[in-house]
Amino acid sequence: MIRTILCALTLTFSASVALACTGHSKQTQSCADGTYWDSETQTCAKIVNS
């Protein structure tokens, strides 16, 4: 009984910590051909050749 409660608390705590970390929500962004990832605006921007 005590072992089950400890396991449940450990799993709950580790999941809570993982959700609280903001770094886990970042994903790699892929942009379509002819565009690039603009980290300042956090969007894909069109590549302009002069």
C-alpha cells in the first residue's frame, strides 16, 4: 500500500516538473521552400534576393 502511494506521488511530481519547464515546449520550425525562419518575429519569412 505504501509502495503504491509512493510510486503514484513520484510519477505525479515528475510529470508536474516536466510540464512546468518552459524549454520543453520549443519545437524545431520548418519553413516552405523560398522562406526562412525569422526568430525575431517567430514566423516564416520570404527570402528576398537583391
